Amino acid sequence: MIGRLVGEVVHMGEDHVLLDVRGVGYIVYCSSRTLGGLGVTDGPVALYTDLLVREDLLQLFGFPSLLDREWHRLLTTVQGVGAKVSLGILGTLGTEGISQAIALGDAASVRRAPGVGPKLASRIVNELKSKAPAMMASAAPAAARPAPDDDPSPGAVPAAPAPVASTAPADALSALANLGYQPMEAADAVARAAAETPDAEAGTLIKAALRALAPKG
């Protein structure tokens, strides 16, 4: 299994890059968001990879972070979501966008991705909603923590155009879990609060989520 590649971009296509790794060229398929990040990076770049193996085909898919790769793997567990559709979703929404869309049951946002119709968008949201809280909780640490062998030199993993996710949503989600709230309802409340105030600190998100979770009437 090829899990990570570091090398020079020799050529960039519409949906892939040709990466020269010590004289060996690897064709790696990427989302538009990832390609955009690679396009502004000088020197060596690094990609976490997922290898698709079929009887007559070997394809590598590249991601700027482990979180992106895990979302790709999770998305492709849904019937009708192949690698191309998964990359389209990640390219359109990013990991934070898809996390919030699934937690909120927002199939309309998922439909914005190329190749995703209404039925498939609903299936993605319904099948992955129970798994979104765990992905949301892991988002901040995964985005902020470098891999053990990462080099802080120009060979480090290139950042996608989107900024590094704040730890506030994950911290708020953890706090609500400690208070006894169920993961799905906590994720829904935190996602709504974060959508209303994207730059809010954890304390602000917790208060807003608690107000949303409070019994009505």
C-alpha cells in the first residue's frame, strides 16, 4: 500500500498531477481543491494517498491531509459514490463543509457537487449522519498535527486553499458529550452554532448549542 508520496510536480492536469518521486513518475488523481493548493506550492509537495485496485486498473488518489483521505474512504462506502464523485464532493465542500452538511442533514449542499443528484445526496446524508460526529471531533487535531516524519522544510504537506480548521467545534462537541448529550444531537447543535458564528470560540459554541438543545415550551 502506498500511503504517502513526496516529490516534484512535473505536470498538472484537470483532475490529476504527475509527481516525480526520486525519478519515478506517479499519476495521482486529486480534487480541484487539492490541485489548487498544489498549484501555489514551490518545491517538493507531499500527498497522502489511497490506492484503488481493480482487476484491470490501479489508481492513486491524493489528499493534502489524513482527514481528507479518511473522508474520501468514508464517502466511498456509500453505494453510488465512487472515487470521482467523492473527489467532487471534497473539492466542492471540503472536509469542514461536508461534515456540517451531513450533521445538519443538508442534502442541498451535497447536491452542489458534480455528479451528485437528489437521491444520492439524501443517501449520503442519511447513511453517514451517525458517523459525522466522530469525524468532526477528529477534524481539528488531524488538521493541526503534522505526521511524525513531516519535514517543516518546503517538502511539508501543502495546505489546501481553505484555512486550518479551528479546534472550537471539536472542543464544544467533546464538552457536550461529557454533559451526557448524544453524539448526533450534539453534533447537530454545534454545527448549527458554528454555521451562525464561524469564528466563535468553544465557550460561545457550547452556550449556543445548549440553548438549541434546551427543552422548548
